[in-house]
Amino acid sequence: MQNPRRICVADPNHRLSQKRFTRNSRDIFICPDCGCIMADVDFDHDQYESGDYYTMQHKTVQSIEEVWGFRWRYILDQILKINGRSSLLDVGAGNGYFVALASREFSFDASGLEISQEEVQFAADVLNIGLIREDLTQHNLDYDVVTCLNVLEHVVDPQLFLSHLVNRVKPGGLLVITTPNPACIHRKVKGLKNWNMIAPPHHINLFTKESLYILLMRYGLIQLDYQTISTYVNFVRGFDTENLLLRRLFFNLLKIFDLGADHFFIVKKPSQC
């Protein structure tokens, strides 16, 4: 049987991608030009309605803070250094904690879009945050800052999705993207085939820095910052100090060498567009 091939989701002009291996009974393809990793799978909404979904596994504000607080505050600090306090839309808001921090601690006029009814209910019950249950294509308001944090890897057509994101950014505003980094320390240690981010149907497309840059520049966006960021390294958590000294140390070391778990791009929409 001939090896199946597919078009690169980052740039259809790239050479056709060949199947490299199988994960969870789905074929995995890698673009020979930009390294984009693609699973042959459709979007599965039902997984996001599970009470066991990872953003809802921690049931108290304290436990959510321990996992997500440091990361979300870091991102918000970086946004403030560039843009100042303004209107913000978080697309794929998950459990709502990022929106809560943006509103309550950082004084953004923050809203969140979320397609999962379970997550919207969780945000209301646990965090007292009212997320908007709406698909991005249904939303028609514009914002100074649009964040999309670890969502792009779940999207079948990232070019179309990014076009809708850009449409929600005011001219001169910011688009902030995070998504898993195939050059991270975990992937280098475990090897590509054992990297846990290759997890269809949960993750559909994974982007190298090059492929993500190609996607973002397609819309005339201006890169303001790129770095990598990480969540809590599990083995550090049990030994860390109250002021998170070890977490900060590992976070910054991985960032220096671009080995963090996720890409972190901040791009600007031109004022004249």
C-alpha cells in the first residue's frame, strides 16, 4: 500500500507530508519543510464536556492557583509591559482562571469565550466568572488584546481559526498565542514518538517555531516577542519553597534555552490594515 500523504496546515505550498508513525490508532504526519506535526483526525467536542478534562481536574481555587497562577500572571505581566490595561478577550478560556486574574488582579476589562458547557459551568460555580459560551465565528466584538492559550493545537484548520482571531483584534492591538513546543526539554528527553503532546484526538496539530511563525506572518502581524514558557515541573513541586524559588529557577533556565513546554508569541496587528 502506498504511504499516505497530506498537505501542510501551516503552508499548503510545502512539500507533501508523509506518514511517520501511528499514535492512538491515528496516522501522524510531519511536514518536511517546517516540521509541523499533524494527526489524521477530526475535531472531537465531547472530550471537552468531560468533568475529568485537565482544566477541571482541580476543584478548588487554591489548587487551581497552585497549577496555573504563576503561568497566567507571567503572561499578563508580559502583556502589560507592551500594551497596558485595556480590553481583553481570552479565546478558549477553559476553567476561567486566566480571565479571573486578568480582571481582578490586573484590571483588564476581560472576557472569555468557551465552547464547553461544562467549563462554563465550572467557571461560574468555582470561580464566579461568567464566560461566554460561544464559538469564535459567532463573536463580533473587537478587543485591544486577544489571547489564545493552548488552543491552537486542538484546531483542525489553524489558518482559518487564526483569521478569525485576527479579526477580533483592534488595529494596533495584540494577539497572544501559546501552544506546545516540539523543541521542549520533554520532547528531547523522551523522543518524538514518546512525547505526550502527540495525543490525538486531543491534540490535532503541533507547531514548530518556524511553522507557527509562518502562520502568524500570513496575516501581516508584527512579532513583538517570542519565548518559551512552562508549567510546574512535577518533581519540583514537592520540594519548592513558599515563594516558588525552584519553579522560577527551572522556568527561567528553560526559557533561556528555548526549551520550555510551550511557544509564547506576542504579535501586533498593524494600525493600518
